[in-house]
Amino acid sequence: MKKYMVICAGLCVALAISSCKSKESAYRKAYDKAKAQDAANVTDNSGYDDTPVVTPFVDTPVTDNNNNNNNYDNVSVRSEDVRVVNGSGLKAYSVVVGSFSVRSNADNLVSRLRSQGYDAQLAYNSARDMYRVVASTYADKGSAVQSRNNLRNTYPDAWLLFYGQ
């Protein structure tokens, strides 16, 4: 009797395992259906060139030929409420070359900029909890734009900050 129980239990386990096997035909049907949908969605791509188009960044200032002054009214400026945590103080327009949530990272960039001869400063924006690394600061917008354009060779994401005190 015990022998029959073991044989029946083994047979039940074998049936349970074999019934869990997936059928190849079910996968084949799904594959064929997907292939048919792909064939229906194919369009004629003759003459299509899928190489990416790369447009170089060129930032040229607008000049006024009458009096040789530059017109920088169309250059975007971001206004933020910041306070200087390391530096001599900000003027109206500043060139920001880095933004960090960790102060030590910002301090490292300030040190590197100072070693390169910049009067770098560190400003803190409490609303965004971000440290802004300012490479240079100017009273007029034109000088700040020219400095930003020069710094973009090294820091392509440099932007202008308006500090209204």
C-alpha cells in the first residue's frame, strides 16, 4: 500500500511539472502576429538618411553699427535671490559656470577658478537649495555677456544671473 502511495505521488508530481511547460505553439502564434503587425507598419523609407544632424553652437552678439556699442537686450538673464557665502560680493550681472547641491563640490570649482585667475565667488540659493559658482561679476550686461561667451569654451552651460540686491 505504501508503495502505491509513493508511485501515485510521484505520478502526480510528474503530471504537475509537465503541465506547467509552456507550449511552443503559443509563442509561435505571438511571434507570427508581431511579424504581421511589423509588416503592416512598414513604410517606404527609400532616400531616408538616418544620420544625426549636428548643429554647432554659435553665440554671436548683436552689434549696433552706428555707435559701435553692443546691444545685449536679447540675451537671456536669470534672476534669483541668492546670498554670497564665499567672495567679495556680486554686482548686477554675474556669470554662473556651475550649480551644485553639495557645497564641497562648489568649493572645489571656486578654488579651481581662482587658481586660473578668476575672482570666483560662491552664492547660495535657499529656494532651490543650490550653490551657484560665479566666475565673474559685472555692473553692466554687455561685459557679463562677453565674459560668459569666453567662458563657454570651457564651461558650455555658463549662464547669466541678475542680482538685484
